Amino acid sequence: MYATGFRISSKIQSTTLPLLLVQPFQNLLAQSQSDTGKTIASVVMMLTRVDINSNYRQNSCEVLDLSRNITYHIIIGTPEKVLDGSLKTKLIDLKKIRIFIFILDEAEIIISEGHGYVTIGIHKALSYTCQMLFFSATYDKDIRNFARFTIDEANIIRFSREQEPLNNI
């Protein structure tokens, strides 16, 4: 991280990481403006939880495409790609694998683009013990309503634009 210009953690990172890295693992809904380091906080947390000695797939989050030839420790994909990998191509079986963490990064975009129902479908296929983490640049009515259906007993962290200076990123 230092090689990419990070010197100190942002406020959202220094607030969320202590909550995310201690047991018992808790659900989280974190809101902070764009480009404040929410994605890096989720990646750092995710990587600290990977057990390379485990044969189970361990994390799921929203970002890229899936591959057939990898033993998954982290599953990354848009909600549609993860669901397609589960239902259509049978790359992953959400009912049989242990996903310990589900991260929805840029939740406001997923919801505004109409992908909330797909995400709810993935959520229903996960274990009730799966840690749920939502990161969003906004905390509007749509985010709050969506969270009611998908994330139980979550810690909620919110920062306004004035509370989150960008000069340390």
C-alpha cells in the first residue's frame, strides 16, 4: 500500500478495520464519500481472513469475473456474474461452499442500477453466519431499505463529506 502512495489510513479505514478484524465478526454498513478508502479497507480485512490451508472458498465480493481453474479463496464478481457462476455455469455452488464474508462494495451503484434483487438472491443462498459488509458512498432511503432485507444487526458507520478529508489518500 505504501508503494501506491498511502501513508496513513483514512478515517473510514481507521474506524472500520478495528471492528472488522476482531472476533466475533460483525456485520457492517459503512458510508463515506467516494474515494475515501472503503474498498481498500474491505480488501485488507478480506486478505487477513484468508486461510491458505483451507480447501473452502472463503470470501465473496462484488468487482470482477470468475475463473474455472482456480481453487477459490476469494470469489469476486458482479452480482450477476456470481449468480451466473452458481446457476448457469455451475462454477460455484453457493449451497455447498462456505462463504464466510460477503462484501457489497459500491452498494449505491448496485442498487441504483437495479441489481439489488440479484444480490438478495445471493444473500438468500448464503449461510446465516456469513459476515455481511456493505460499503456505500451514500446512505439514502434506498440503501436503508435494501439493508433491512440483507444485513442483520449491522454496525452502521457514516461520515459526511466534511468529516472525511481526502488529503491523506
